[in-house]
Amino acid sequence: MTSFSSAASDPARPVASSLWRDADFRRLWVGQTASQLGEQASLVVLPLFAVLTLHAGAGQLGVLRAVGQAPILLLSLLAGAWVDRWRTRTLMVVTDAGRALALGATAVAGLLGLPALLVVAFVVGALSVFFDVAYQASLVRLVHRDQLVQGNSALEGSRSAAQIGGPALGGALVSALSAPVAVASGAVFFTCSSLSIRRMRRRESVPAGPRTPDPAVPPGAGARQASPGPERPARLRRRIAEGLRFVAGDASLRTVCLASAAFQFFFAAVMTAYLLFLPRELRLSGAAVGAALAATGPGALLGSVLAARLPGRFGHGPVLVWAAALGDGVFLLVPTLHGPPVTTVPALLAVGFVFGAFGQLVNVTIMAVRQSVAPDGMQGRVAATISFVGMGTTPFGSLLGGLLAQAWGPRTGLAAAAAGMLLSPVLMALSPLARLGRTLPGGPVGS
């Protein structure tokens, strides 16, 4: 067996013609796909359960979504520091096993009302923070740097497929089964993910800092170890500060943080109002709501394909700006919809497809920019810092969405939140990120 620490920069490691020949990458992909499917389903089932079964109001739905998103703000920086010191495979196995247990408990917790549902949402959200940072850092340690686009396209493609099946499955389960059972069904997907990732056999070494034992790999496997780093590990706060300084010192990464914060804040507000607007204003069933949300999945599959071609042809900066403007702007059409499901559902599917395509194009391109700039030993902290600054705004956005829907009604509140999403492409257009060309730098770009 060989180590995959710093695989992206190890010239001695042969570059496979296709990542699909790598058994460990296939296991990572299968596990991540199952995990994303479970996550996407639970993101629909939990709010619908609160609205349709517990009869939660706009403010209560905003609180539920905010509680599930709060771990992003509270734990992202800690997760980044831990991921850079731990084996990512171990973290992914443990966190998905934990999410399976948490969702399995909702069959009982859901019967106890909204407070118990808030606890489940927080636990699942906390474990999701660690899993998401870990799988992104894992890819960098597993493949060559010139395979990152191919690997990211595969992983983001699986996330897109989960966006297709997850929401539709979640909505159908809420309609066909009792809500607690529908929520608990997500445990199956997280269990499959944990088992698949656990089967990864290549021994992983941490790029920098202390190493943690990997119990699933038998001792004496002959794995090549990375440099053990300093004898005493850096303090956790110091490692977090290093990640913050690195991101703050790079012009492109600074812009990614600001644009992501603006987008995620208003998108969280949009989704809170959206999940009220569809069942209450447009009178859609749980299955129809799931189908509308799932429409982003096919679009995201297209976006993953375009992300492998358009930046190299038109430049990474222009693609980011225009894709963000088109993808975010299309949501302004949703509050204008009226009429029966036979007319509104096709329109919602079209909006979701366009949003998914351009949104995924932005996601993959930004991920490639981030991974090309950050060194191997900083990948986890850079990902976590961007997640902290960007996704950390989502609890407040969810609360805002609930307040807007409660004060102005779901339709007007949705329109106001959708208009706010356009701040993200404006920030990118006014920054050095917009000037990135067809090729990406191999280190920090700007000051």
C-alpha cells in the first residue's frame, strides 16, 4: 500500500489515465454520494415535517433552519484545524455513523415535538460540518493536482445527482409515510456512506502536524509515512489563526469569502420563505415540493460538465461572475408565479434547473480556485475558513427569511430575499477574482 498524503504534489506517484481505475477513489465517491443523498433528503424532510405535521409558523421554521445551520458558524474553524491534523477517512466514517444514529433517533424525537426536532437538526448539522470539510481535503490528499478538476467534477456530479433524488425522495416519503419515519430513513444512506468509506485501504498520512492512528488499516501494512512535523503540535487556536491569515492575505480567497457570505445569507432567507411559499401560497403537496427542489439536480449535472470546459475557454473570472448573476437572478421569477400546480410546477422546475446549472458551475470553479491556491497542509483550514465566513451567515439568513415571510407574507418576503442574492455576483465583478484567466495560479494570488 502507498500513502496518499500530499498525493497532489508527489511527482513520484503515477498519474492514472482515469480516476475510476483507483479503487479508493471509487469508494470515496460511493460514500460521498450516499452521504449527500441522505443529507439532501433530510434537508427537505425536516422542514416539511415541521410545517405539515407540527404546524410550525414562519418564525418557528426560521428557527429550525437556523439551528441546523448554526454549527457551520460555531464549528467550521475547529473542523478545519482538526481535519488538517487527522486522517480524513476516519473523520468521514465517524461523522456519517453519527448522523445515521441521530436520524435513526428521530422516530422517537419527532413524537416529542419541535424541541426534540431542534436537537436532531443541530446534531446532524454539526456532524455535516466535519464531513464536508473532510471529504474536500481527502480528495487533495488522494489524487494528483492535475486530477483535481476531474475528481471535483465527479464528487460534485454525485452531489448533483443527490440533489435530484434526495429532495424528491424526501418529499415522497413525507407524503407516503409518517414524518418521523421519513426523517429516520436518512440513516440508511449515512450508514452506507460510512461502510463504503471505511473500505478505503490506502493508508493516509497527515500532511503536517501530529498523526492519529487509523484503526481500519492493519498495522505493518508498509505504508509510506509523511514527515511527522514538529515534535509538539501547534495550539489549536494558532492553527485556526494561520488559516484565517492565509485566506485574508489572498485577494481571490477574500472575495470568495465575501461573495459566499452574501449569497449564503440571502439564499438561506430565500429557502425559508420558499418552503412556506410552495405549500401555503401555491398549495403544493409534499411530493410536488420535493420535485421542485430536485429540479436543481439535473441542472447541477449540466453545471458540472460545463465547469470542466467553460473556465478554460472563457477564463475563470468571467465564468464566475456571469454564472452567478444568471443563476441567482432567475429566482426573482418565483414570487411572480400564480395559478394551479399544472402551471406553477413546470415553471418551478425550469427555475430550479437554471439555478442548479449556473450555481454548480460557480461551485466547481470556486473549488478549483481554492484548491489551486492553498498548499496541501492548509487545505482543511482554507475550506473551513471559507465555510465559516460564507456558510456561517446562513443561520441569520434563515431567521431573516422567517421574519420577512411573517411580516410581509411568503411572496413579498421571497422577492426581497431573492433580490439580495444578486449582491454576490456584484462583489465578484468588482474584485480581482473577476480577472482570473484560463489557467489557475499555483499559489497565493494577490495581497
